[in-house]
Amino acid sequence: MNAFHGPFQPPQRTRMPCYTFPGNQTLLSSKTSRATGTAFLLLAALLGLPGNGFVVWSLAGWRPAGGRPLAATLVLHLAMADGSALLLTPFFVAFLTGQVWPLGPAGCKAVYYVCSLSMYASVLLTSLLSLQRCLAVTRPFLAPRLRNPALVRRLLLAVWSTALLLSIPAAIYRRLWPDDLCQLCHPTSNHAAVHLGLETLTAFVLPFGLVLGCYGVTLAQLRGARWGARRHRTRVGRLVSAIVLAFGLLWAPYHAVNLLQVVAALAPQEGTLARLGGAGQAARAGTTALAFFSSSVNPVLYLFTAGDLLPRAGPRFLTRLFEGSGEAFGGGRSREGTIELRATPRIKVVGQGGSNGDPRGRVEREWDL
């Protein structure tokens, strides 16, 4: 017997209520934020897609006899992470200009998950670049081990697995709001505070704490060296420093908005701080697009770092940039005579050849001090 009286009515899906800051500001509330966000996204795509594509083309097929340097492998994966995010820029440009999300609920979650994955992979790879640079200066004898293929595979597996896990909240809390607005949807203010706070902690504070620690150790090592007055900064060292600085500066506004909204979510809803959370929400489109721009600047940094290598090596300047990094021996010079990553000075001892003092020739040897 049918228990329903009258026509069948399918059950209505109940939407999860979303916490909103006072003022009900959204990603699209600020015209200025939408305009600057669109400009940053377009510029990022124009620079970053061909630039990162060139980096992948240049390094992916490069298999030197001694093994690809770890720094080059990290730069390759950094280019892949950045390029994957930049491939999504047309959807965000359409969203900001048309003010309607173009891909539906599933696309809303998927696209932002990939963006979060790219963010975490980039920051982890950047941190590893800084750590590798620190080890090249302070522990050059470890350099040959850093070319071990099994170790490199484990490091990369750890990076991408961690990024995949840390990105899950970005998909859980992203939802298509009424009026086709793809935006974060936290059920309570506490959820908003915990999610945004953990994102900034894991994607900015902790990694860059590691980066600053690495640079502090490196500078202390160099400052204490007796030959410090004669040392010089290398191309690869400058490149890693520039990558770290650019990533930090371009992501800082995004995480500043995160922290502002954490404070606003924890503050009394009738106070001034709670209203600042709405202002941060309106600015989020512009700060997110600026963070996207960080995915496009690294290839530009490679060009500036190359200097005179570019006209001499041509399209293969990136392989020449890394091939003499000295990772295989803990120090050394490139065949181009352009890169030197030795962290310790070398002395040259000139002696007589032969075991009985037979002067058959002069023997030159070099040791690290």
C-alpha cells in the first residue's frame, strides 16, 4: 500500500548553512578586487604558461651521466606545480568577469583543490630548495648522496603526498553558493578559524620558518669562515634566494587575509574586528590572483640569473646553469666556468710525482679544508 497521499514529492536536499562575516561580503563584492584579480591572472597566464613550459621542456629530458642535480629536479617539479595552477586561469578570469562560476558544483571543488595542491607543492619544493642550498654550503660531503635516484624519488613522493593530503580541506569547505558563487563555506566561525589558520600555518609560517632557519645557518657558516672576505655568491645561490623571496612576497597578502579572517571569526560578532573579516573576504579575489602570479615569476628569475649564459648556451642555458653545481663531488666548477657551489675553500698541493721522489712530473691535488 502506498503510504503517500497525492503526487510523489522527492526529498529536498538540505544545504549546509555557511558562516558569513558581518556585512555578507563575497569574493565578488569589490569591483577593485575583481579588476586587479583579472589583470594579475591574465598577466600570470601570459608569462607563466610559456615560461614554465620551457622549464619543463629544458629539464625533463636532461639526464647527465652523473645524475641530474637535486636542485634541477626540484625546479622541474616546481615548474610542473606552477604550470598546473596556471592552466586553470581561464576559469577564474571567466568567474571574475562574468560573476558566475562556469563549471558547476563539482568543478568548484575540483578546481580549487588543484589550486591548493599547487600551492602546497610549490611551498614544499621551495623549502626543499632552501634546505638543499643550506646543505651544499654547510655539508658539501653530503652532495653526492643527494643525487641518489632512490632518495630523490622518496623526497618527491613525500612532497606530492603531503600536498595531496593538506589540500583536502580546500575541497571539503568549497561549495557553490546561491547565485553561482564558488566560495568557501564553513558551517561555523570556529571551522573558518581552524581551516584558515591551519592553512597559513602549514603553507606559510612553518615552511618559511624552515627557510629562514636554513639561511641563518648558511650565513653563520659563511661569516665564520676565514676566507669570507673572498667568497662570492653563486648563480644557483642567487636563484634559490630569489625564488624564496618572490614566493614569500606574493603569497604574504593572501595569508594576511587568512589571519585577518581568523581574528574576525573568533571575535564577537558585534565588534569592529568581526566586520574586518568581511573586508578581507572582499579583498580575497585580488590577493588570490596575486598569489597566482607567483607561479609565473620563476621562469623570469631564471632568465635574470643566467646572465651571460643565455647568449652562450642558448635554449639550453638552464642545463648549463645546473650542470656544474658540484653536487656530485661536494664542490667544483662547471665546464662553462660559471657556477661554483663549494662551501669550503680548497688548497692545492703541488708535489713530485713517483713514489721514490722521481721528478717525472708535477702532481697537483686539491682537498677541501
